Amino acid sequence: MKLAIIGTGNMGGAIARGLIASGSWQAADLICTAKTDSGIARILASLPGVQASRNNRLAARGADIVILAVKPWLIGEVIEEIRPVLDFNRQLIVSVAAGISLLEMELLLATPESPALFRAIPNTAVEVLDGVTFICRKNATDTQTTLIYNLFSALGYTMVTDEQHLAAGTALASCGIAFAMRYIRAAMEGGVELGFRPEEAARIVEHTVHGAASLLLQSGMHPEVAIDKVTTAGGITIKGLNAMERSGFTASVIDGLKASQ
């Protein structure tokens, strides 16, 4: 099976690197495109063994799955370019372009057929096989959906959902990874103020956040239960938590998520 990634920038590259790292795809079965020679050079440097091309039409023609990883404002142009070589009887089309609906994709394809279309919203942690991806579909069979689900499941947690939940999923997982990193940065700065060197504070906070997430995932505990286990009466943890809440910690997180939809 062959996979074409049209537009191998930040997200397209993360998907490609993750798939190869997972062992679910061989580099030789991926063809990755870029618009410029410098983009091709970056692909070849970071993804040894893949095919690289500036010709989107050539890449799409030979693929069983075509992932459109270009910027949203380029989707129409790219679909116009590759549409003549697409074979909807054997190919699945996946868009990772935020904000482009399945109906818009169908209209851009302008075909009397009912092509199997997917939208996938991954976050950048797919590169390290610990991502979160939301998938929705149109005109796709259960077998086709399972194929795309399995592709992204190799890269982390994957959920098949309806299109109306994609904006919320993007806020929680795609924007959310930046929000989590902002907490990490803030805690690092606090660690420096408390006396650690920057690189020491970075490692401490990174491992602490990783450990907190792993603890919840492996135990199934509600976060508040886990918090209670380390919060003693009159102790320093509850004093810190209450100070954060007085500064609007929870409300700020919720406001940020709502603003991201």
C-alpha cells in the first residue's frame, strides 16, 4: 500500500516521521511533496528513504491513501491540481486542513461519484507516537474507516467522531498541546526563581507533567482523586493550588479552550 502526503510541512512531516517510527509504514511506501527545492531537501534530510517530489499529481496518482496536509487556503488549488488523476474506486482522501469541511471537499472534487472522504485533526505529538487525532468521515465504509483509524492509531490516541465535535477536539488536543507547553514554560520559570538552573528546571517539569499524565492514564483515576492523594490538610500543595485558583487558573484554562473554537 502506498501513501502520498501532499504538503510535507510541519504536520505532514510529523505524520510521516511518526508512521515510519511506528513501524507501521516503510519509508519506501511514502511519497511526500513540497513546493520548493528547499522543501524537498528538508524532506530528504529528515525522512531518509521516502520518495520526494514537487509534482503533487504524480504523487497522488500512485497512492492508495492521499493525505492533504497543505494550509487550508491551498486546499482548493491542490484539489484542482490532483483531481484528474484521482481514482475514487480505490483511493481514500484524507484532509488534515483545519476548517475545511467534508462537504466543502466534496464540492471541490466536483465529481458525480461519492468519494470516501476523511477529515483528520492530529496534534504534533504524532511525531513521537503520543499524539491525539480526531477523525470524521463521509461516504466511507466501516472497512475504509478502520483503515484510516488504524493508520492514525499507530501515532497515538485516535477517536472517530462527528464533524461538529472537531472544533472542540482541536481546542482540547491541538491547541491544548500548546496550552500544556505554556504551563511547562511557566513552571520552568518558577523553578528558576526557586533556585534551579534553567535546564534542570526544564527536565524536572517535563518529567513531572509526563508522570502526571501517565499516572492518570494507567490508573484511570479522576484528576481530583489524584490531587487528593498528594494534598494534606494545611500542607504546601493545597496552599499552592489555592494560590493558583485565586489567580484564575481553572477559569483561564476554560476561557482559553472556549476562545480556541
